[in-house]
Amino acid sequence: MSDLAIIQEAIEGSQKKVQELFDAQKKEIEATGAVSKQLQTDLVLVQEELKKAGERLFDLEQKGATSADDPNTKKDFSERAAEALAKSWNGSQASYEVKTFNKSLGSDASSAGVLIQPMQVPGIIMPGMRRLVIRDLLAQGRISSNSLEYVREKLFTNSAAPVKEKAQKPESNLTFEKQTANVITIAHWIQASRQVMDDAVQLQSYVNNRLLYGLALVEEEQLLNGDGTADNLTGINHVATAYDTTLSATGDTHADLVAHAIYQVTESEFSASGIILNPRDWHAIALMKDKEGRYIFGGPQAFTSNVMWGLPVVPTKAQKQGEFTVGAFDLASQVWDRMNAVIEVSREDRDNFVKNMLTILCEERLALAHYRPQALIKGTFPTSGRSA
């Protein structure tokens, strides 16, 4: 047998061993996620065998007329084999003069897929949050009791008139009524394990924010639509004066009805400060056009904000579609805070201590007083009417 044949046989034997070791490496990675020390040692031994075979092949190459133009030919076989082995270990594509011995790897679960970790977007993706607006329309104050009493004028009979000398002066009359606004509590809670709150630091602030938002969402609904029964506030729409339909005329648009309501507030000796609409109704009004197709409220390029008849429009989903409320809100009603919204955490709730659980409570206490209901006008858009 020639020297070249002997070297080729040695290379083929080393190639077979490397293939077997690579198969074993793949199985160990799939099973344990790591490569054993024994397998690493075996790979080093195979590399030594390749080096020896390469040295013998190099000696033969020196005896022949090998090309000196390719810089890779200046490296002996053992150097090229070692480089290729290192590249294939790192998952890169590699080849050298002898037949390749690395097995193809892929991203599927049966191959190297378990080693690929997905990229993660930091934080928690929060859903949309409604813009809360009703509280900002009202006067605000603080209370130190569980109820608020106030006296408002019910009727004033004004008999003032010019009087002749020595004549009987006319008598006027005033009637008052006492009103009570009870403080109510709005609250909710959530449970979480102590471990998850300790380990996921951002979760604490996220939970707090969601609880506070949930509280404010219910407060918004109560301030506008509370019916005053049981533990509910008496909301603006519950005490507002009904819209005077005699002001309406045939062919009136929704914008016309709002204008009539503003006038009705003026008739009550107050000046309206805002308009509360459902977003769908405001959207329909904002798209009103004249007979030539021109937008009445400025169109898409206008820089005007939510304003109609000189008053700010407050779109909120707390207002039912098809209804409108106009009023001098800051003069008509006032929010009284007994306790601002707070977050409290307890380990002593029920069996929390033995279960390593936390109860996170969010609550507030407030009352709503209505001094001048006649300054609030509530109406309904007719279903057969026109928004434009």
C-alpha cells in the first residue's frame, strides 16, 4: 500500500470518528443542553489524529509540485483542519480539502432550535385608556365628615314694586330646602403572591396604575349617571333640568338642539361652560356640511379643537349615545373628597400570611353636591332628526 493510500485511510478513519462524535454532541445538547467533558476530550484526541495525518500529507506535498499562489496552501493540513473544526463548532459554514464531516444543523426543535432565544419587548403592553373629563368640569373641595348638608333656595317670590307715600309695602317670600349629599366609597382589590410582586418589580406599579384607573373610570360614570340609590352618587344627568322641546323647530340639526340647550341655561340666569356628548354624536356633528358640501366646523385642515357655539365640547363614552348635557357645571355642582384614591397592601387579609399572598386594595371616598340643578340641561337627540 502506498504512503498516500495509508494517509487517506487514516483521514477517513478520523472523519468517521468525528462524525460519530458530532452525532453524540447533538444528542447531548438535545437532552441536557450541554456537552460532556468526555466528549470534549474525545474531540481533542481526534484533532491530534488529524494533525498527525496532516503532517504526513504535508511531507508528501513538499515532494510534489504544489501551487504557492493560494495562501491557504501555505498552511499545513492540521492548521486547516483545526480551523474548520473550530468554525463548525461555532455553527459557521466551513470546508477543507478532505470530505466535510460536520452534520447540518437547523433551527427546528430536533436540531439547534432549543438554543435560539426569542427577543423580548420590555415592560407590559397596556390597552387603551379612556380620557377622564367629568371631574375637571366641576368645582372641587374637601370634606371631613361622612355627609354634607347644604341649604339652597327653593322659591323666591319677589313682590318688590314702587310704593306710594303712606301706602302698604308689598311682602316678598323666600322658601328654602335642605339637601344632603352622602359620602360614598368606591373600591376594588386584587390578590397576588408575594413572590411575584418581589421578583417582577415593574408589576407592582402596573397593578397600582390599573387599579387607580379602574377606580377613576367608575367615578366618571357615577359623577355623570349615578342614580342616587343605595351607595351610588346622584349624578349630573339625574338632577339636570329636562330640555325644553318647545325651543325646537322643524328641520333642526343636532347642533341646533345644543344651541337651544345653551339658550335654556341662559334663561336660567347662568352662563353655560361646556357641552357633554357621546363621541359618536360629536363625530357626526363635526362632519356636518352645508348645501355646497363645505364643512361647517372647519374641515380636516382646521386648527380648531372641540368647540361648538363658543363652548368646549367634552366627548366621553360615559355619556349615552343620543343624549346631550349642557350646563354651567362649575356653578351647578361640586365634588367633595373625603379620601383621595389610595393603594393599600395587606398580608393579614384572611389566610394571606400562611399562603404568602398579598391583598392590594384601592379605594376612595367622595360626595357630590348639586347647588343649582336649573343650570344643567339634559336632552335627547330625536332618532328621526338630522345630525347634519
